Amino acid sequence: MDRLERALLSPDRDTEIGKRMRASRFSITAVNFSAPLVVAALTGTPLLLHRARMIPDFAAAALASSVISLGIIFAAGYYLGSLTRRPWLRAVRMLGIALLFFVVLTLLDRLL
């Protein structure tokens, strides 16, 4: 940014570029702050519904939470893949890695 200001021979505060860059920084910060909160709310909802006795079986609530989590991972993989090419391949690859880690962690839990 400093190089751009020197090239323009003026500060960028009052320019359209400066305003857009500040707005972009703010929106990126807002998304990075809210994304974990949204993911936690989405994946935790079935468990909270079980706690409120709206879902009677804990296994069903855990399964619903897991399916939501895998859907979020798939969607994130698809989005990241759409930035380059072959979004479906990236989404399936991320989903496969998530399932592999789930299996490994489950086996470690049973062994320890």
C-alpha cells in the first residue's frame, strides 16, 4: 500500500481505492470472526435439541451434527475448488480426508 501511495504521490485515505480497501478489510474481518460462531451454532444445534428433549436419542443428534459438519466441509472444499478448477474433486478430497481423520480418531479413542 505504501508503494501505491508513493506512486500516486498522495495518501490513499480519501481516494476510492483507499475506501474500498478499508471496506474490504472490514468485511474480511467480519467473515473471519463470524464463521466459527456460525459453524459452532449449526453443528451444536442437534445436540442442544437433544438436551431440550426435542430429539430423544443422543445417537440421532450426534449423527445429525456429524452430517452437518461433513456438509460444511464439503461446501468449503467446493468453494475452495471453485477458486481454481475442478471444485467437485476438491470437495470430495476434503470430505475423504475428514472421514479418514474421523476413523483414525475413533480408533485411537477405543485403543486408549
